[in-house]
Amino acid sequence: MNMKKICFSIGSILAGILCLNSCQNAAPYEDMLYFTGTESSVVKRISTEDPTSIGLSVTASCKVESEVTVNTEVNAAKVEEYNKKEGTSYKLLPENTYKFSSTELKIEQGEHVSKSLELTIQNLDKFEPEVTYLLPVSIVQVQGGGLSVLEASRTVYIIVSKPLRTYAANISNRYFKIPFEKHPSSLKLSQLSYEARVCVNRFQQYSPYISTVMGIEGHFNFRFGDVTIKPNQIQIAGDGVETTVPTELVAGKWYHLAAVFDAATVKIYVNGKLEISKATTAPWIDLRDEQKSRGFYIGRSEGGRPLNGSISEVRVWNKALTAKEIVNNMCGVNPLADGLLAYWRINEGEGNIIHDVTGHGWDAECQGWGNLQWISNVRCPNE
């Protein structure tokens, strides 16, 4: 049922379709009440370093004939329910870090949307480092109007986080070799995912116009550019898996990039948004690269093709990440998460070694020209 349906009278059904403004005359359907904007998503995200406010309001599916009063409250029990459903580990937003201007909303006679209450996020110094919080707000009582609450939109989930400020590595003219060929068991994977946060200083200006993010040349390589595409288009290259995002990215901007393979399709996400999904003919990807002997690199491929830019949050998974997993973990993930084969946060801030925080031992030392250059105060998410 459309939450914003048009109300019909009995007479209009017999005579034709005639829209009325009164909720009382809606015979064929039951008129509903819901948090405004939850038709598309029940989630609102706030990432801030300073106190900030958002508005919350409720909407009726048609204009009300008498005043409707709606009471709301924080529903702490919904945190565990949400985490279980979405695979997250958010904590309830502490009481001393938010305040409501009111818990009551009113839809005036003849209107269908209430005025907004104000939710203020405050005392951000009380936030725990790298913790994401959840504030579920539910409709608990409705008086007047004879309206029912749309259950799917009874609760709005407000995800609150303080942006991370961390280091990243400028790997221009530098790279990392990851010796997956030394893995003691087979790495022929029917499911594989790559992730990285990348900021390109300058896309390649000369043929073959390739800037490598990570992977194995000719097998499953995540890179920008080629002779057949523009230098600022991200793609997966390799036999049977070639997939290119049509959108052109820009230099000087941080992106979260993810590539997902499941032996049926290759998907590429940019900042958590699915940009392309394409069928593949490859039954597996061999990270040990036993046949081609080209090796797995970060920031290089085929003896060159470097990335002129900075990088952090590089991950390799032996599973096909879901869209939710990608969106929820762009700035960091539990190093002990199931399926995480290798994870370099690249936030050391000094030295030439990046550490695999999974404990699997895939630490890597910078190779190329000169020492690794570190960039401080890199924000995630970007805004």
C-alpha cells in the first residue's frame, strides 16, 4: 500500500476516481501515520565534530479533519534488534549527548505534515573513540484523527558518529608487494572483495593511462584508467571479470572503493553506492597467482602503472561483501570479522611498514623511491 495514497469516497468509486481531502472518507484503504521521509529509508545518518541539530516530523497519508497529537520516545530496545538485523555493533547514544525540544508532534486540522521537533546532538567529547551510536525514536501514542501508525515507519533510526581523524599514506612512486603466493593453502576463491579509501593526486596522463589501486594484473586488478577508458574511471581488470564504472571520479577527493566478486557477477561500489554489476565468466580468483606469477600489489601492477595519490583502509576478503556491509564499515571494521583475509588500516603515521591488523601476518614494507610519506588529519567520512 502506498503510504502517501490518495483518499477515495464510496461515491467516487462508483462514479470514477475523485480525490478527497478528508481522511474520514477513505473507505477502501486505512489512512496511516509515519515519520516523514521514512518512505525511502528509516535511517538518518549524522557525522559531526560539533553540536548539530536535525528536525523530525510526522506525516499523515492525507489531510486530517481534526488535530492529531503524536507522542514519541527513545526506544532503547530497538538497538539490539537493529544490530542483529543489519550485522552492526552500534551502541545506544548516551542520554547526556542529545536533547529533544519536545517529544510531542501535532498535525493541525487541514494539514498532513506536523511541525518539526528539534533533536540536538551535543557533548561530543563524551563519545568513545571510533564508536558509532544509534538513537531509535518511535511513535508511541496517537490522539485524534483515527489514524493508525504504519508499522514499517513507526521507528526512525538515527546513526550518529564523530568523524575519524587519522593518517593515510601518500604512495606516489611507492608500492607494497603482498606475498599471497606464500599462503600455505589454496587461495582459489569463488568469492572475493577488495576495499580501499583512495585520494588521487593526479590521474595518469600517458599511455596506458593506468593508476593501480590493488590486485593482480590480468587476474583481478582494481585500477583507474586504460587505453579504452578515461584515466579517471575505476575498473576491475582481468580475464572474464573486466568491469568499468561509467562515472568519472575527480582528483583531490577521497573515495571509498569496493569491488565484489561471487563467481556470477562483479560489482563495484563508490562511497557505498553500487555503480555497476556485470556478469562474469570466471569461476574463481586465485590470489596466489600460481599460473601467472605476477603477484599481488598495492599501488602498482605490471612492473609500473603506479597510483599517484594517497591510500588507507585497504582490505581483502574471502567473501562477497553485501551493500550493507560496505556502507556500515567504510571508515573501519573489526579486524577479527569473518572472512577478512588481510586488513591494512595504513594509519601508522610513521615508518615504511604497514601492518596487517587481522593478525594473519601480511605486513608489508614500502618499496619504490624514498620513504613513505604520511598525511595527517584525514577525515572519514569526508563530510
